[in-house]
Amino acid sequence: MRALLLAATMAAGMPAMAEKLSLQSVYEGGGLNGPVPRSLKISPDGQRVTFLRAKAGDQNRLDLWEYHVKDQRTRLLVDADTLGGEEALSDAEKARRERARMAGLSGIVDYHWSPDGTKLLFPVGGELYLYELAAKDKPLRKLDTGGDFIDPQISPAGGYVSFVRDQNLWVIELATDTLRPLTRDGGGTIHNGEAEFVAQEEMSRSEGYWWAPDDSAIAFQRYDEAAVPVVKRFEVYADRTDVIEQRYPAAGDPNVESRLGLVAPGGGAVRWIDLGEDRDIYLARVKWLPDARRLSYQIQPRSQRRLDLKLVDVATLEQRTLLSETSSTWINLNDDLRFLDKHQAFIWGSERTGFHHLYLYDLDGTLKHAISRGDWNIDGLSGVDEKAGLVYVASNRDFVPDTQIYALKLDGSTADRPQRISREDGTHAATFAKSGAFYLDAFSDPHTPPQVSLRKPDGSRLAWIEENRLDERHPYAPYRAAFVEPQFGTLKSDDGQTLHYRLYRPADATDASGEPRRHPVFVFYYGGPGVQSVARSWGDHFNQYMVQRGYVVFTVDNRGMARRGRQFSDAIHRQLGVAEVADQLAGIRWLKEQPFVDGERIGVFGWSYGGYLTTMLLAKASGEIAAGAAVAPVTDWALYDTHYTERYLSTPADNPAGYIRSTPFAWLDGMSAPLLLVHGMADDNVLFTHSTRLMAALQEKGTPFELMTYPGGKHGLSTPAMRMHVYTLITNFFDRTLRRGEAAAAR
């Protein structure tokens, strides 16, 4: 389950005539964030930075742009509108975009560089285009794919373009325009070159095939989903109802059966790599070594308590285990494996000490040394400069709500003394050039909309890619004076661990006599694994809207969430909704002690895992909460998918009590506070069945609740109209349940 990123951020003294945010300005305007680049990439030759940028009049339609490093000029490369036509997407592509959380986007939504830095590949409107930078007259070349396709790639040596069509792997040989299938048995339950549902949704793996660095072969996943149960679900639209038969592996059900094959781009027989006797496994990652003679893959058993890194000799298919990670709870997957070019060694990320750190290994699997260590957590590997002997990482070492970039020495000599290179406090994301000569820094804080700059390895700025200055021309400019400053602080969980919170206080802090004015509270959370909500970053527009309406707005990150180490995250093992509820209640009780809070008027709101948390809070602690809103909540973990659910709860057969007690149904007798339940009627992530089960159970008990459903709505309710409607609904619900006749702040 991915976190659903909700909009909201800003705070300080507020002049009486300051223009406040409105829901129209947040959800119907041209975008309050300004011209934020997406999909930033550095060309392989380091000469260009490319990115996607929204059109001025349509924030959801994207064009392809470039910044030329030497010339320091930005220009539009491809205007998506010049390629014409409506978006004609296959069902497979629509599903892939939904799982990648970009279903609402159109135009050029993804692209790939050729390894020599001379070409770009991208799909638009169901067609596939190759853009040649050196061809000034006719740089665009439409490729004949022969039908609907997904996951197009340029081969590393530049000789081919590949994609998946009709559940088979295909290539186009560019020199001759020859189109050929590399597999032929795809169809029905057989898929070649694709990532299965749980890999896309839960394992952060969207690809199902991998090119050798010299174009000599392609490794690909073949999976058979015949054993996965067919779930019939109804997608209800305004004018029709579609019956979808989806093979959905709910907790305890069979998964797909995967194989890993090798095939030459010229065609021929597939050679199969032995994945072992246990067929109930997850193929987690696949990665070639730079020499193209060896291939690695990572494999997990169903329990996810072990992760093996295997090395395969491509010529002989002989293989060996380089290393194994084990855990008494679960193993978190990561993308920190890096095979070095100049050394017979690789970098590996592990949480074996209780915190995520990096280690250097010889290619025979011998540990050389730790690259980082200590009671702090690395988010991930950002870049490696082998020549300088430096490794760059992202971490919240200095301040938990921040993300900073640090340099470590590859030889391990600074493992406990990382050097911070990012300059500003707040949230940074770095993309390093292959040479290590520079990096892209995407930065924001509560005052600063997302900015992108080109930086030296020491963090000093070379140039702006997009300064996105918050001046009088910026779309947020009219609302700057009403901005409310977020406050960050900590409190303690029941077991003594530190919980970080973010707090917004309304500007009218005191009444006419100077006494603290007591306000209703809007508590927003996600609460689930793999996410941190309390961040010193830009973008909290809905929370900012609520504080400007007179609510105290509060978020606390409970145990089970990310970036705090395994003691913090493992508190949810084998039973969900215990540590999370306890920590949210610790935050609510802390709020009730504050002189600016009306403790009788506290409302809670969450989406997805946050929606689940709302149902658990109201079922377990309605006496502490005045009202709650739940959007797309999981209500029965036995209905959710295998890889996510079993990671924390094991299977229903192994942990029946954990499944029962992790659902709100076990606690519904305690639900008395008003509930607003919201769900999209075409949600293929948290199925609509989750809410219909809760509806029926509440009706059986005679418990009143409010309900809103969205015809055609997917998990994110991502259309502008749905977003506007649902946030208006949520606002009105809390105004009605928490304001108690008080005149609400002006809309």
C-alpha cells in the first residue's frame, strides 16, 4: 500500500484582510506549487537535464523539456499536443498508471534516455516515439509496435527498442526497423516481461524485464497466475457497471508462479534460471553486473523473513548465494544494490543492526566493511563516485522531519561521521550524474515551493533548473500573508519511544481579553508502514486551508511508520491497529492539555491506511474523539493482498487472532462518534468490498454513519472534480460535527 499524498502547508501572523486559501484555489486552479519539474533525469553523457513540465493551462498534461548544462539554457523539446490524438491506452497501461499513482496525467508521462545520450524514447497517446537530438529537421520518429504496448525501453547499447505486447516480450531492431516477438506463449494466465500485481503495488518493481549492458541478452520474468483466485468486482460508473474478473491474491491465497528466463534480442530459445525447489516465492529484484557476463537476482520466501542475493553465470547458468538477510519479523526491500565499475565489489543496504545502513562486499560475498553505521537511518543510496571514493545518501540524521544529503567515504573511514552536503534545512532529493561531477537537488520547506538546482558535490549551487521563486507572480502569492507557520515537536509513546508531530495553530490565538482561544482540532494522519507524514516540506495545502478556517491542525507519526529504525516499525508485527491507535491517542491526549485546544471538539481524518486508522480509532476510542472521516479504508486485512498484509500479519491460517483483532469489526460495539465513510466505486487497490462490509456491519448493529461513494472513482479519487467534491464534503462534515453552531470561518 502506498501512501496517498494529500495536499497542504504554511503559517505565521495573519493580517485581517489576508486572502485565505479556498478549496477552489487548491483543487480547481492552475496549481499552487508553481512550475514544478517532474521525472528529472541527467543524460548519460552529463550534458543535459531533462524533465516533464505541466502546461500553463493544464497541470495534468505534461511536455518534455531540457536544460543544457554547458549553454545554461532551458527549452521545450516536445510539445505533447503536437503529437495529436486523444489518450488511447490499453487496460494494462491504465492499470499500470493507476498503480504508479499517475492515472490523472496525460501527454508525455514517462521517457527513457539512450545510453549514449543521443536519443529519448517515450509513449504518447498509445503511440511510441523516438526523439533524436542530433536530427534538427525531423527529430521525431514514430515506431511501429503493432498494437497496444507497455513498458517501452531502449537497450543499453542502443540497438533495440523493447516493450511488452499481448503479454509477450517484443523488440524493434532500430537499424532495420524489424519487429519480432521474443516470447510467444503469453496470453491467458501467462505473462512474459511483466511485473505481477503485487510487485507493482507493493514491491516498488514496475518492470518485468532487464537488458544486459551490451545488448547481448534480456532477462525477463514469466509468471503464471492460474492459481490466483479470480475476484469478481463491480466497477460502478455513472452510466454503466463493469464486472471485472481480476486475479487478486488476497492474504493466504496462492500467488503467481514466477520463472526467470534469458533470451537473445535476435530471438531463439529461452534459457531458464533455476529459482529453487520452493515455488511459493517472490522475485524481488533483478540486476545485471557491468560486465554483462553475470546476473544477480533477489528472492524472498512467502514469509518475507529471508532475502537471498544470488549471482548467476550467464554462460553456464551456474549460480551461488552471495549473501542472505534474515529477520524475526520481516525484511524490507530496497534499491541500494550497486555493482561497482572499477572494483570487484558491490554496495548492499541492510537493516541488520536495527537501522538501514550500507555495506561493501567483495563479489565472492565476503563483507569488507560498513560504509555507514550508528543509531540513525539511511533512506537510500543517492549516488556513487568511484573515482573520488565517495558514496552519497539521503537521511534524516540531523532532524527526523527533514531529508538531507550526506557524503560517506567508500572505504568506511567516515561510517559514523557522514558529511552533510545539502545546505538548506528542509527536504532534499538528489539525482547524481554518473560521473559524480554534479547532482540535481530538488528542495522544499514549508515556506519554499519545490525548487530544482544543479549542485557541485559539496552542495554549492551551479545553476537553477527551476528556481520557482515565491514572488508576486507565483500562483501562491495571493495567499502568502495568510500562511500559518507549522511547529514541530515531540512526545512519547507508551513504550517510551519519541514521536514527532507537526502542529498548525490558528492566527486568532487569543480572545479580546487576551485569554487563549480554544479551537476545534483537525487531526490528519496516514499511520501506515513505509511512510513519514511529519515532514518539513512544502505542499500541505488542505491542512493549511483547515487552519485558516480556525482549526488547530495536528499530525503525529505513530510507531509502525518509516525512517525511524526497526524498533519503531516492528511494533505492528502480527497485530495492526494497536501501537498506531495508542500513539494517535497519546497525541490527542497531549492536545487536550493545551490551552488553545477545545478537547471536546477533536476530529480525525485519514485516507487508505489512514482511513483504516480512523475506523479503528472510532471503534476503540470514540470517547476521546468527536468525529472521524475515513476515505478508502481497509476494513478486513484478509481481503487485502498477500505481499503487503502477510509481511506484517503472516497468513490468516498462521495468525487468525491477529487478523480478527486487527479489524474494526472486533471493536464495533465501541463506535459511537460520527463517522463519514467515503470510497471510490471502481477502486482496484482497496476494493469497494472493504466499505460495503463495514456498511453492513454498522447497519446490523444499528450504528448510524454518513456515506459518500464516487462512481468510477479509483483509490486516489484523482479527477479534479472528485478531489474538489470530497474535500468539500470533508470540510462540511467537520464544520457540522465540530463547530456546534459556531459561525465557521469564512470560506
